[in-house]
Amino acid sequence: MEFQATNSPFTGEQAELLNRLLPGLTETQRIWLSGYLTASLHTGAIAAAPTVASSAAVAEPAAPVADVPKDVTVLFGSQTGNAQGLAKKLAQQLTAQGFDVTLSSMGDYKTNNLKKVHNLFVLASTQGEGDPPDNAIPFYEFLHSKRAPQLAETKFAVLGLGDTSYEFFCQTGKDFDKRLEELGAERIVPRADCDVDFEEQAGEWIGQVLSALGEASAAASVAASPTATASVNEEASPYSRTNPFPAEVLENLNLNGRGSDQETRHVELSLEGSGLSYEPGDSLGVYPQNHPQLVEDILQATGWNGDETITLNKNGDTASVRDALLHHYEITVLTKPLLEKVAGLADHEQLDALLEEGRAQDLRAYLQGRDLLDLIQDYGLGSIPADELLSLLRKIPARLYSISSSFKASPDEVHLTVRKVAYEQHGRQRYGVCSVHLAERLEAGDTLPVYIQHNDNFKLPQDASTPIIMIGPGTGVAPFRSFIAEREETGAEGKSWLFFGDRRFATDFLYQTEWQRWLKDGVLTRMDVAFSRDSDKKVYVQHRMLERSRELYEWIQEGAVLYVCGDEKHMANDVHLTLEQILIQEGKLSQEAAAEYLSTMLQQKRYQRDVY
Amino acid sequence: MVQYEKYPPHDRPHSDVEDIKRNSKYLRGSLEETLRDPITGSIPEDDNRLMKHHGSYMQDDRDLRNERKKQKLEPAYQFMLRVRASGGIVTPAQWLMMDDIAHKYGNGTIRLTTRQSFQLHGVLKWNLKNTIREVNDALLSTLAACGDVNRNVMCNTNPDQSAVHAQVYDWACKVSTHLDPRTRAYHEIWLDEEKIIDSRELEAEQEPIYGAVYLPRKFKIGIAVPPSNDVDVFSQDLGFIAIVENGTLVGFNVAVGGGMGMTHGDTATYPQVSKVIGFITPDQMIDVAEKVVTIQRDYGDRAVRKHARFKYTIDDRGLDWLVSELHERLGWQLQEARPYQFDHNGDRYGWVKGSNGKWLFTLFVQNGRIVDLDDYKLMTGLREIAKVHTGDFRLTPNQNLIIGDVSSQKKKKIESLIAQYGLTDGAHYSALRRNSMACVSLPTCGMAMAEAERYLPTLIDKLELELDQAGLRNEDIVVRMTGCPNGCARPMLAELSFIGKGPGKYNMYLGGGFDGSRLNKLYRENIGEEEILSSLKPIFQRYATERTDGEHFGDFVIRAGYVEAVHDGRQFHA
């Protein structure tokens, strides 16, 4: 149908816009739009145009709900705390609307309550290869098992958090969304698949949920004002993810001794005057600058005038092209949505071809390890004006680092432990954005925009006498420096055991003298180390764990809490398998029983992971 | 005669090191465990004290100390490993082993020491066991290379008198073996020998010579063959001077109570030259050595380590007491000392044919450091020579190297390798450089107060300019430098010496005897390079014009009144 002013309620201009927009929409987009309009009709307010074109929701049009039962359950599966923060926000809003809200981590949730739930909202992030967060795994597995109840009386909505630069973007959210539908639940708001800059989209989703539940007034204000929902961690401090604190650098040094082939920065920042505080296990969000050389190379490749002023966002903020590239946009990661949008501008045959159905493999291969400069050079994008191309980019995301200090031991300070990433790929030197910023362009006296990201899933035991086992090779040792400093400061009496590993003893033993002192003082009970390049045999932490399997098992039997921090792919999985093996070997458990044991430990938070 | 109490003193506590040794179960301590401790590359100080007796001690790279401290890393701990060979003689296979472990476990260089031993630097704790095992597999040892025991027995390298050298060398080995510690701790810890668990067995392995607390301090023995005093026989706790009559070794003069070490600012400590007390026949040598060692064991000071060397034991009681105590223990008397004549304590470079028809080539090795430099591949050259050489290598007491026992047939091949790698006999260097020695000092030595090995060559560059001006380029002058006053390069016997006082600052001493028989004396205190050069310039010039025929620099400075002659250490500070 072709809209005209005469055959529709629209003005000529509106009709023309709709005529341009509607034929190009995919099936999913139309379904989503239909649901969205229905819901907003009910709330009587339409937010600023949602920028959710990437969200691939499959949903029935959401029906306006009249008499909803007042019980609401909000479940979150959170690794770094973002999903948790959003869930908390939603719960607060719902409570304010008079709903009877149960807010729970999936890890803590008693699954036999599920069939009684009338309104279920699920917020979940996705890890690495499309996996759920650790503490969500048991719930995820339960819901996908035969034991999961039919949920015909349940209304639900799902929000996923992810990163479009990963292949399995928001996979856990998608899985929950699909599964709840399979179990007969009724989707009342289409799923939101949020990218790393999630605030705006998440705010809209919360608004939709509220309105779908029939409480319009509050929903409108939430949806219309993203800042109101964005700050998920605010406490006393006015500083947050969207309003980071400019922390002064107190110290920035290399922890690796001369002769090392690695560089690990120990950065001490001042939080004085920020009102920010944190607990061991929390992370610090850092907004880095892009590498000036990469920015100059992009300017050269495009011929853009670096001094030209462009508009950055809807608020009308402006910056020079150079500053925008340096501070505002993500220029080191390519995503499929970005390429799709660029293809719309560029009219480049090969780029179009790469995006065709059936070339997913090739696309993935191309995206891997390439940046904006590659894209510009490979597809001759120099002719696109700066403001047009830049407006397609994601905002530069904050980097999260496990904090390596204890706020109690070092008041008003926060310490980071960051390994510099630099490597050659596709014929060019590549840099980790934040790590190289810290390593090469940050001196004492400079400031760095930061915020605290609380992480309830990586916390010292409440009971200070509980033994802890910490496995943290490389920079994974960061939170354990925080743990031990905290336990020293608070005089905690629980035993502690640290497994650390890296390449070489002589140069790569991060914080060596501090561990030595803590061992001497008895704050740290035991420490085992593995250095992979000191001998012919590549020895890693899991090998040391296995060598000590009897004692490790005894500690676990005594109720020790296990912590694993660091690389997921190469370390955390091996450590997990090793723990299983230790349970089989020392506890005489079957393979299944060992897996079940660890699963229970995860659920009971006796096994906590902060892996990346 | 006055009777002295044994294991003195009794009115003051013995030093902590005495306790460590006494409680060590014959040098075992807790080394097995602390060597395994994976959290640190160090061992505790108590074990380090014991470790010395096993031929190694802990050091750290002092260049990196402050930097690493900031980086929250412990000091760059590493071990110095000393490999001893009586008289400094090793086979080509042993040389190749040293070269191999220097690259595998050390810092890629070998240091020849002033006691004819090898030193490896930079060995990490984790590699010690393999390193020591490989040393022993090649029939060398590190046992007793340091510590409160008899150290490597030195012996004149004597390129000329082959037959006498062979005999003297043989006695050096016998004395050394006789005084080796008997504890099995070394074999248990490093060579995986089965452990002695039964305490009665432990008692049974007692040290018949040393006892459970070993000596109060290190003990040094050297054997000289006149006219060469290359071993600096008067610096030894116990020296033997070979007496050769009509080409035959008839016996040795015995000299006691030498020693170099002192402490800056403590005049109760001083270097001393030994005194000749009589003559013995060769077959009496082991008996004398053992009895002298037991006297020091029984009477050396165990309270104050810097007063524990044999020289103080003797000086406190008098030489007569020592001689009669020795006679009593021997049950017989030394004969009257025979005449002898030393000419020099330095090395003579280049090719020499021994009386047995074999050839020897003495190579100049700057400060004893075997290393490949960009323009001088000394280490590679020696490795290539070792691969074809069928004779021996001899480490000289002046940190040089002799390629010894070369047959006439092999000489050509060795000569061509020497030429190929440009290995030098030092002929193109100034005589001052050819007669120079420096200890290791910074960055590895924990006692160093100033640079030595890394600085002396540069200082000599500058001194050479003065010598050239004075026309003294080819005048043999013995110059030595150490980073501290413990005396590893025997600086107190040099004609000109520098002893580190602080960074860039040295005490300058003049007047040692060219034959190694006279101590030198402090001339300028705590001076830097500029003052060293300006104060030496006029002395060199006067020496050039005023010296008498054949007068050595050390003798001249005394005659000219710059310093007084010191024939006894008790006058060193006077």
C-alpha cells in the first residue's frame, strides 16, 4: 500500500517518509514495529526514535495487558554487573508502580517457584562463545531441561546484553527468549539485544516493559530520558558509567623486569573527591583514547580534514574530526551491523558481496582483527564524508579491569593491573586501545575517565574465617591482590591459597615482593607458581593444582571458596576441567557427580569466576 | 711457653656463622628445602653461609636493584658458582664443559679467578643442581671453593721447568684432596646420593680435620716455584716455596700467616705477608698442611670474623708460638729455611718451549673475563682450540690462560686458530695493562663499593697516555684494582693499586714489591679519576727520569719518599 495524504491519516511528508521506510523493512522489523506501536499506544507516549534496527527480535505483537497480576519476578544473569544493574533499575521502577517484585540472580533463584510466576523478566549477558554467565548456568540448564515447567500463565520479556563484534551476539538472551516461548509463556515486549553502548536501548526496553504492564506515566519518563536509567551503579557518588570521574594518575609503572617480552602496567589512580568506593572483586571502567597514529593514518587514508567540526550525537555536541576519532568513536573493531550500514553508503560491489547470505564465514574472517582503517582502505571509503561515516560508528566503549587494590587498605585509591597488548596482524602493527594508552601515553598527573562497576559475583566470603583458593595467572592475579590487601586490613583469619603463573620467574612474577611479605606475615597461607617458559615443559597453574590435588581437595572439603580470574579460553576452562579431575581423583566421584558438584559450587557462590 | 685456650674466645659469644655451621649437620642446613622454594630466587642468609662451602653464593644484579624494587620484584637474585681445579689445570673436555654451562646456565661468560678457579655468574637457583651435576660429571668440583675451609690450592704454572712443575703440581693435588671436606652433604644435595638418615652414621662421617664447625674463616694455600712468584705466595695463609737444586725438587720452604682482607676505617684489620719458618721435604708437605690447618681450627678467633684469619691468630700470639705448636703437633722439627730468589709475580706471555719439549702459549686475558666481544671472539676462539687441543689449559694466578702441553705437531694448528681469532699475548698492549688485575666487583658482588673489572681497562687507557708521555709504555708495572678492601685481586701487594671506597672513589696505594714480597701503602685517600691521573702524572715523570737501572716502580716510590716500605702488615696503617 502506498500512503498518501488522502488515503491515510498522515501528512504528505509523513506519508512520504513511511513510503520510503516500510517497503525496506524485514519481516522481523515490521513485527517489532507493530508491537512497539501497540505498546506505545497504550502508554500514550512515543520516545525519541529508537535506534534498535540491529535488534533481531522474533516476537508476536505484544498485546496490551489489562488486568495483570501484581507479582513480578526479575531474574538476571550477570558477569560484570551490567545486567544486574539494569535488573535492579527495572525492579525499582516496577516497585514504584506498585508491583510486588522479586529480584534475584539466576544463581540464587529457586526454580520450583517458576511455575507460579505471572510476570517474568529476564536480563542476561552473553560470554565469549555465546555462553551464559557462570552463575546463570544452572538456571539456564534447568530451563532447557525436561524438568522445566510449562509456563502458559506467564508473561515474559527478555533483555540481552552483548557485543556485536562477537559472533554469538546476545546468544544467551536469544536462548532464553526462545525457550520461554517454547514453554508456553507469552512475550509482552519484544526482546532487546543490546550492544556495548547499551544504555539507551535498555532504557527503552524498560519503558516498554513498564508500559506493557499498564503503567504509562512512569514508563514515559524513563523511556524519554536515557540518563535516568543509565547510571546503574550510582550510590553516593554523582559519577557513573555515563558520567565518569576524571581520576588523577598517581603512579604508572611497568611490573615486568628488564628482559621480559611482556609489559604489565600497574596504575594507581586517585578517587579523592569522587565519592566513589568499591569492594574487592569490583571492576573499574576506563574510557581510553584511541591511538593517535591510527587516527592520523585514517585521516591520511580518507583525506578528511582533521580540524573540521562535526556533530557527535543527538544532543548536538560537537568535536573536530580528529578529536572525535581520538575520544568518541570505536575505530578498532568492525562489526557486521557497521558493515551493513557502510554498504548502504558506499555502493561497493565487493562489500555488498561479502554481506550476502551464505558468506558468514568469509565475513567473520574479514572482521577478525581488522579496524576502521582496513575497512576504509579495503573498500575505498575515502570518498564518504567524515560526519556520515563516523555517525555509523559505536561510541568508544569503556574497558573493564578487575581492581587490584583494596579500598580499605588504600583509601581513595584504585589500582589497575593491565597487560599491554600489541601485535602485528594483516601486515600492520595493532594496539590494544586501553592498554597501550596506559602504557605509552599516561603519566602521573594526567587524568583518566573512570567509573566503578560493581560485581556481586566475585566477592570475598562474608565469613572472614572461610578459606579461599585463588587461581589467577597473569593479570588474573589483580583481584587477588585486592582480596589479600583487604583481608590484611580487616584482620581476616581465614586461610588463603594463591595459584599464580606467567611466562618467566625472573621478570614476570607480578607483585612478587608483596606476595612474599604476605606469605611471611601469614596473611597469605600458601602460594604456588607456574612459569611456562622457564623450562622445556610448559607448566601452567592447572598443573600445579594437580600436583597439590590432595590438599586442594581437603581445602574444598573444609568449605573453601574457589576464585578463578583471567583468560577464559586458555585458562579458565583448563582450570575447570582440572577441578573436575581433582574431585574425581581425590573425592572418588564419577565424572557426572564431579560436574554436578562444581555446578552446585557455582550456584552456592563457592566457585566464582571473573574471566574474559 | 704460654698455653692458649682452644676455640677462643670463651668470654664472648661466637659469631652467628659459628652457630649456623654447628647446627648445619655438616653443611646440610635447610638447603634442600630452600633451594626448592618456588616463591623466591633467593635462599635465606643462614643457608647462603652454608652454600659457600658448596662453592657458590647468592648475589644479585645490583644494576637492577632499585629498578626492580620499584617494580615490586625481588632483586635479580643469582648465584656465583666457583669451580676449582688444583693448580688451575683442566683438560680440553673440561674447558668445553665450562663453556657449555656458561651459556646454558650462566651469563654466557667465564671468569678466570686470581686463585686459578673458574667463576660462573648469573646462575639461577633453579639451575644450580644441573650446573653442579654437570661440573662433577666432568670430574671437576665446586666443593670447598668458598667457605670456611681450605680453598683451591694454587700452584705456579711454570711453563719452563716442566719436570719440576709436574712434581709440584702433583703435590698441590695431594694436599688439596687431603684437605677436602669429608661431609656427604654435597653429594646428597647436588648429586642425588642417598641421604644419611641415621644420626650415628652422621656422626661417623665426621670431619676428621675440620670438625663440626669447620674453620673460623677461609684458609688459603699456594705453592710457588722461584723465580716466579705468580701465586703471590706471601699472600697465602700457608705458602710453600719450592726449592730446586740441580734441576731436582728437594723440598719446600714453609711460609705462614699471609692474607689480604681488611676493613676500611678499622686499623685492627690489615693485609699481611707471610713469614718463612723453615724447610721441609716433599713427603712432609701433607702432614705440615694438616697440622697448620688444625692449629688455625683450634686457635682462630670464632667471635669476630674479621679477626679470624690465620694471620691474626699468629700475630696475636707470635711466630715463635706458632712454630713450637706446629713442632709439637708434628712430633718433629722443620729444617732451616733454604735460600730462594723471586723475580716477579706477573705472567710471561706468548710461546715457550718446556724442558719436556712440549709448547705452551700464555694468553693475555683482560681481567680474566672469557667473553665474545664484537671485535674479539675470545670465547669462541678458545672453544675451537679446545675442540682440537690434546694438551691442557692452565689458569694462571694473574687471571690469564695458558694453552699448555702442546706437541710440536699440534702447534701449527693451534697457532692458526690463535691467528684466526686474533687471540692476543698482549704484546701490543702497554706493559701496565699486561700486569693488571681487577676483581669482579659490580654489578654482581655484594661487597663492592666501587667498580673494578668494568672500570680498570678505561682507567688504564688514560694512564697509558701519561705513561706514553713519560716513555714508560714498555715498563712492567703491576697495577691492581678491587671494589672493596677484601682483596680478591691481591691489591695490597701491587706496585700501584686502587681499592674502592665509594662510587667512583678509590684509595690509592703505592710501593708493593715487584716480586710480591712487600705490601704497598696508602698514598691518597678517597679520590676520583681526575685526582688519580693528576697525582700519578708527576710520579710517572720522575720515575722515567730518576729511576736507577732496572729499578721497579714500587721500589722507586719508596726511595723517592712517596711512601714508606711496608714489610709487615702491622705497619700497613702506621
